[in-house]
Amino acid sequence: MSDFDKYIPFENRIDVSVLFDKMAQVKAEVKKVIVGQDQLIDMLLISILASGHSLIEGLPGVAKTLSAKLIAKTIDSEFKRIQFTPDLMPSDVTGSSILDLKSNEFEFRKGPIFANIVLIDEINRAPAKTQAALFESMAEQQASVDGTTYRLPAPFVVFATQNPIEHEGTYRLPEAQLDRFLFKINVSYPEFEQEMEILKEHHAQKEVNKEDQVQAVVSATEILAFQKLIKSIFVHEELITYIAQVVIKTRTNPSLTLGASPRASIALLESAKASAAVSGRDFITPEDIRRVASAVLGHRVMLTPEREMEGFTTAYVIDQIINSVEIPR
């Protein structure tokens, strides 16, 4: 019996072939433009399928915004981009009520948050009130304006970017707000070979705008169906125990002052299901959990001051925790 056999259900198998094919088409479209960010692309697709939002952090120029924008372009849905600035008001995000002079009544004009995929550029540049309006939308899939609550469209996913080295004119996101993101994805520089490919591709294209070649290959209705399908992915009881053990260890680890919450456990489970489906399986394995663990847990835990001074990172500690928990066999 192979390592995976024990996790495979013998009844009620679900068909994930259409989902797998569609996600492969999305990746192919995005890779017409993006070189060397396979992990970022995979994680963003997993977050969409798991009905979660993603915070993308990386140095300027590593294609954070472009990757998110192109993935949105491959989905036939409404897409909006908001550039966060220190003077941005909540109404700039949610919309506002405008007096109609003809009817002498207030009419609600929807803001850019009323879209299926919303890209927030430099999320840490906006003040607290604007952040609060955004995070209500992220947490509740609704927007409150002038005492009235409006439902947002479905599916609804937020991609947000921030640069880790910029501090002037930025606002640190509170932990409670960070917790609303399913993933925090750290984007690094490309390797030498990838850098060479980027340069060659850029030189070869000259006047051609490759972004225009990216086509929509999946509909918003299909995404909703895939999100529902993800809920039915089979999970062996031993893997539920494995997830619980990992999360509990973040609360007792001496290197951490803040451990992960039960919301993190659920996020780890749902994103592992999406990871399995993207890989063409209708059941999760320990590798699916390990694949998403750092992105799910990294922004939900906090290092002790001593460990920070020693140069530790949350990713390093989470890797230690993952490796300390026995993998179900």
C-alpha cells in the first residue's frame, strides 16, 4: 500500500478533473507573462478556491501586483484595483450616498469594493478608518454605509500587497486584522536562471504587450461551484488530528508569545483541501498541509522579543513545529 492509499476514500469519490483542468489553464495564461513565481500563482489560486483573502508581501519589482492582476484577468468576473494612500477615506472604498437632484433622494453609488476580485495595492498606507471599512468587507462580505448594510457579490476575494522595507507613511496592520487573511505570501527575488529568462522574454517581445494575450478561461459561476466542491474533499481523521497538533504546538512553543487560533485550524484545513484539488486529488495528504502551513500560520503567530533579536522568523519556527509533529503514516 502506498503512502497516499490510506487517505483515499473508497466511496463517494468526487470528480475534480474539471477544476484541475481549469486551474491548469489559468496557470498557463498567467505564465505567458510571469516568470519564476510558480509558488505565488499556486497559492493565490488555492486562496481563491478556499474562499480566502491573500496578503502578498515582497520587495518592489517582484511582480506582486502583476501576478494578482493577471490571475484576476483569467477569471471572467468583475475586477477592481484600489491604490491605498494616507488620505484615502472609507467612502473611497465602500462608496457613498449621493443626493439625486431630480428625485431629491439619496442614491447609493457603489465603491470599488463591490467586485468579485479586488486588488489592494500597498494596503498598509491607508489610515485606521479606511482599514476598518475594508476588513468589514473581508470578514462579513458586506459594506456598511450611512447605516445601511449592502451585500458584496459572490465570489468575493481580496488580494492585498505591501512592501516590507517601507515604513514612512505606512500603518502597521493589527494582528486581529491580519487574521482575516487566509494567507500571507512572502515573495522573494527570482533565481539567476529565472532572471535570465525574464530579461530574454522582455527583450524578445519589444513592442508587444504580453498582458493583452492573457484571456479569461474560467467564469465566476465556475469559481463558485469549485469553492463548493472544495468543501467535499475527503479528509482522513488522522490528518484532522495532525492539523490540531500543529496548531496546538504554536500555542506552547517557547519562541512564540502568540499562538494560532481555532480560525487558523479551519484555515489550514480548508486551504489543504484546495491544495489537494489543485493537484488533481479529491483527498488531502500531509504534504498538502505542509504546503500551506507557513502561509496560513506565519501572520497569526508572534515571536518573543528575544527570538526577534536573534534573527528568528515565524516561518523558521513554524517549520520547526511542523517537523516536530509526527506525520501520519
